[in-house]
Amino acid sequence: TGWLRMSRANSSRKIEMEKYLLIPLVLFSVLGSAAAVKDKNAAVRGAERVPEARLLLYGLLGGAAAEFAVMAIRHKTRKKRFMLGLPLMAAAHFILFLFLIK
């Protein structure tokens, strides 16, 4: 029974860790997607744009997969740092997430 209690405690901590790992991913996914859509709209209107460094920072901090999905609106598709960088960041986030929850 001692092993079972320890197993349940570890399982509970694992779920708690997963929850805390998902919070920044969701936050930066929303921020990155919103910034990419805002930048696309600004580009069409000729208004002030969102700096590329900010879009890449949101991707690096956890929003890469969502920002890459936003590329469906054909935004930043000619920029190699976005077309290569965002999928690589998303893959790195996925691998890190898998490593941390094990």
C-alpha cells in the first residue's frame, strides 16, 4: 500500500506539472496568434506593424505552433525565419514537454 500511495502522489504531481506547463503555452499561443493576425491586418491597411522580433519571441516562449497555424492566412510565408523557425520551435516545445512530463 505504501507503493500505491507514492504512485498516486507522483501521479498527482505529474498532472499538476502538466497544468503549469500548459499555461504559458496557451498564453503565448493566444498572444502570438493575435499579434500575427493584427500584423496581417496592419500590412493590408498600411498601418503600423508588429515587430518581427515580437512575433518570434512569442513563438519562442511557447506560441510557435499556434503562430505557424495562423500562417494559413498567408502571412510571413516568404520569410525563412518564420517558415523554418516556427516549426522548429514547435517541435522543440513538444519534445521538451514530453521530456518534462515523463
